[in-house]
Amino acid sequence: MIDIQSLDFKKSNGLVPCVVQDATTLHVLMLGYMNEEALQKTVNEKKLCFYSRTKQRLWTKGETSGNFLELVDLRTDCDHDTLLIKAKPNGPVCHRGDDTCFSEKNIGTGLSFLETLIQNRKNNPKADSYTNKLFDSGINKVAQKVGEEAVELIIEAKDNNKELFLNEAADLMYHFLVLLAAKGQRLDDVYKILKQRHSKP
């Protein structure tokens, strides 16, 4: 995190622009403004709080909709007058119901794409969704499915059918991500551990 005192609030009449980025997909979600009080509240409560230039007051993103932005990382630019914030959105960010304020789908690439879809199912359940049926079955059942898929992948690894092997690998990755989500964890949490291991001599 940053030293709040290092920011130059005077340059723009007590405000600094804040570019908000999804911590997982790295998509830009919105642009907002903070004064010193809003920034301090954000740091203290770990939910993004802005200063509304229209209403002339502080407002916590999601205070009406429930779609809060959870603070993950906060850094300043080289001139100390702009913030780059990484956050976890708890639903659509735009007041019109869009994923972002720029009419973009907040979908990542690679495994983060699948993780985003799974997280969306967790936050917005659908009755006919296999993912939601897994969540509803409980943690033991989800963990069991990961074990079953791992065994099936091992079996296919012993043969030479590339298509079956890759399909079992995909099934294992999917169920692993569901297990992570069920435990309230993200791929980033796993990445951090891997990076820490890699940095050790």
C-alpha cells in the first residue's frame, strides 16, 4: 500500500483520479475520484470509497446495490497525483448493470476466464447450472469430484489418446477451480505461494 501523505491532492482541488482495475482479469472497471478522507476510509475498510463530485459527498461503491469493490492493491503514479487500484468486484460495476463502466465484459484469459465464470455462478446462482449444483452439494462432494477427476486424468495419461487426456485435464482444472471458489480462495492465492517457493534459494 502507499503512504497517503505522499499524494498530491492540491493539484486537482483536493481530489485524485483513481483508475480501478479488476485484480484477477486486469480489466479496467471504472474511473473515480478520491479526496484524502475517501482514501483513508478505503484503506481502513478495504472497500472502495470515492468522493462524488455531483453529490459533493463520500460514497462507498456498492452502498446501494451491494456490488462492493474489495480493495486488493493500491499504488500511485510517478507524479503522486493518480491512483491505480486493483479490486475484486462483487457484481456488476456500472450503475446500468454492466460489468464495467466502459461497456466491456469483465472476462479474463486462460484460467482466469474460467475462474471468473465460476465466481459469477457463485454470486449469481442459476437453477440449471452444473456449477451451482456442485456448490449446493457441499465442500465434501466438490473435493470428491476433484479426486475422481485426478484419477481419471492419471488413467488417461497411461494411454495415447490425446483428446481424452486433454478433456480429463480440462475437467480436473474446472473442478479444482470450483473447489477453490467453494473455499473462498482465488488462483491469485495459489500463485502467491508458487512465487514464494520460486523465490527461495
